[in-house]
Amino acid sequence: MERYQAAYARQSVEKLDSLSIQAQLDLCRKAAANDHIKTYQDRGFSGKNTDRPSFQRLLRDIRAGKVSKLYVYRLDRFSRSIADFGQLWQVLKEHDVEFESVTENFDTSTPMGRAMLHIIMVFAQLERETTAERVKVNYAARAATGAWPGGPAPYGYRNSHTHGADGRKTPTLLPDEEIVPIIQRIYREYAEEGVSLGEIVRRLNAEGIPSAKRGFWDNVSLSRVLHNSIYAMADEEVRLYYKALGVNVVSPEKAFDGVHSAMLYGKREANERKHTTYHDQNLVVLNSVGIVPADLWLDVQDKLSRNTQIGNAGKGTHTWLSGLIKCGRCGYSLKVQREKQYRWMVCSGRYNTAHCDAKITASLNDLEAAIAAEIERMLVECPDEAPIPEKDAYAEKLAELDRRADRLMDAYTESDDMTGAYLKRGLARIEKEREQLLESRKREAARPKLPDKLVFAALGFEEKKAVAAQFVERIEIDGDRVEVRWAV
């Protein structure tokens, strides 16, 4: 495809002291020494608005690889926001498009132009961080007052307003009368002995009950509902539950009245689906009402913590690639089924959600042979190194349980309302988690150790699984297409 030079011009309103679009384009043609460059122009649009017709058409052509260099009369014709320009520059950079601002001597094909770009990018990053910090502070300040801090309402609620003592409208959440019974049912059924997440998912999907964001449920969407503090009718035991976890409880004790809901907020990793550590979390009681009784909500949290599996990924017995092979269409793990000597792969999403229609036709035998050959090659190239002591993955988790027990004891000594019965139940839950951790560590220690010099073909099944997990990050399969993401 032959690429071309382009020029972009914008004028929000006609003013005597503003340069016309035609004059802007003439200057761009002069700078390019080309009277036939392709032009894009938007009239009557502000630079703060990136949803301009010709501007969006220009971006589509850039992404299609049609443009080699872009000229503008001045940087603010392209974008008024430094942060926006930083994002736009990433698009230009990804598609090898040079950029020149004619009257500002800003040309990314020259060293000085690139230096100017770096300066602009520094300010763009500063602007983004300042904006993010301002949003974070405003979010926390609003939440501390009990108001809903903003954003889409959680499943089972809708955004609304209430009037405060000063007569001002305050954001709040109102229960959705059609969804509330579904959430209460989910909590009741999961609290029953022997009922799993998958079983409830299958029931909800069989009855055609839609989830929050999609038309079907899976284990992830169900788990989010069950972990969410927003549904609890937060009372003193809910407050102490989070205090024992190390959460910073912002609202006063009297706010936990067993009627209103509580919201957990704070820092978490971008790729995490839920909060995995509580040290940087905050808990506030909102002006909205909870919909699940506190004792039922706490029973569910207890069951969720007991059902947490550690070191159990890839437990399949039909291939040493278990836990690594994923559906390239929906992202769910692939299950391996076997009949006599024949093995084939199926997407677990077909069972968990009944909505993935991926047909896996790739040969598992061929896949194992290809992965084994590549691992064998990498092992041969690996230099001999002194053995590295294995890290005890359970030590930190056991230490965290000790810290939780200490915090629970501190909360008991500091609170006049905390009963000995609650303390006993809390310590019993922690001890049960400790026993599960110790049992998991015992099973882990019983696994066969790898020899110092590895020959992959000579390894046993469990050993191959352990080595593959070190070399392979993920294998995505869709039909007969296979994509391997290596971890090395």
C-alpha cells in the first residue's frame, strides 16, 4: 500500500484574528513542499472535543496504515489537551507516522522535534497523574460522607439522589426490586452445605436469569456478587470482620446499624478481579440500605474463605499441559476428555456458561510434542547454575493468618461491644484456614523433586507439569489455531 502525506486543519468559529482553514492548509502544503497532500478539515468544533468527523476519519486512515506524515498549522489545531495529545501520539507512533507542527518548528523527524515531544509527554504524564489524584481524593471525600461516590450502580441497585439535612441532593443507591430477590436467593443457596458456585451458575443460566453485564452467569460474575460488601446490612459484626482483616474502617461504630450497606474501596492491581489484600482498603457505611442480613453475608464470606484453593491449578491427569491451555474465544480453561487412547479438548465455558461455541480441533498429541521439543531445546541452552532454594509459598499466608488473629485480639481489647462469642468464632475461622494451608503445604512437599540436570523426555508426569509451568505462560486454542505465550 502506498502511503501519503496528510494535513489537518480545524477552526471552531470564524474570527477576524483566527487563521482560516484554507490558510492553515496552505501553510502545511508549503512545509511539505507538496501541493497534493491529502487534507482533513473540521469546521465549528472545539479542540477539546476529539469526536470530530474528519479527525476521526484521519485516525481511521492512520490505523489503516495509509498516512506517512501528518502536518498541522499549530499543535492546538490537533488537540487542546496535553493528555489527549499524548494518547494521539501513541497512535501515530504505533503506525510509524511522523508529525510536524508547521509554525512551532515541531517535527518528529528531527532530533529537536523528538526532544520537544519528550517534554510534552512529561507534561502529559503529569497532567494524567494530577487528574487521577484529584479524582481519587474527591471519590474518598464523597464516600466518607456516606454518599455513593459515583460510577455505575452495582448489580441490584440503581443510581438515585436523596436530600441531606441541608436540603442538597446527595447521590445514593436504591435497591432494584426485581433484582433484590435474585441476590438474596444467591446468598441463601450458596450458604447451603455442599452447594458450589458452578451449581448456582447452572441453575441461574437454566432459568434464563441474566447477570449484571452479560446475558449469562459464570463463576467470576457470581463470585463478585458474593464478595461484595455493598449487599450486607452492615452491623457491628461486619465492622469487626473487616477490622480483623486489617481494613481501615472510616465510618464510626454507631453507623453500623444493621440496616445500611457498606462499601469497600482502595488500591488494587489493575488485573485483579477483586481485592486480594486489605491493608490499603477502606470501609464506609453508605446512605443506601443493605439487602442481605449480616449473619447470612458473614456465613457466605466464611464459606468463600474455606473454599479458597491454593496450589491446585492444573490438577488434570490427562495432560501435563493442564492449567495452561485456554480457549482462544472465551478465555476459559480447556478440559481434556479421554476415551481409551483417544484424547480431545473441550472448552469449559460450554459447561460453565453454556454460551461458548468454540470447537477445538487442534491435536493434543501434536501440541504436546511441539511444546516438549521447544522446552527440550531451551533446557539444552540453559547454562548450569547453582540450585536456587525453593520459596515457601505458604509462609507468608500463614504469617498473614497470625496477623489477622493479632488484629482480632486487638479489636476485642479495644471494643466494649465485641463479645467473647464473636472472638471465639473469628479465631475458629482463622484456625480452620491455617489447617487447610498446612495440609496444602504438606501435599506440595510430597510432590517429586526435579533433578539438577533436566532431560524433559525422561521426566515423569508431575515433573513435566512443573517444568512446563515455568516455561509456558499460556496456550490459547481456537479451532486448529494455537498461540503459545512463553514465560521466558
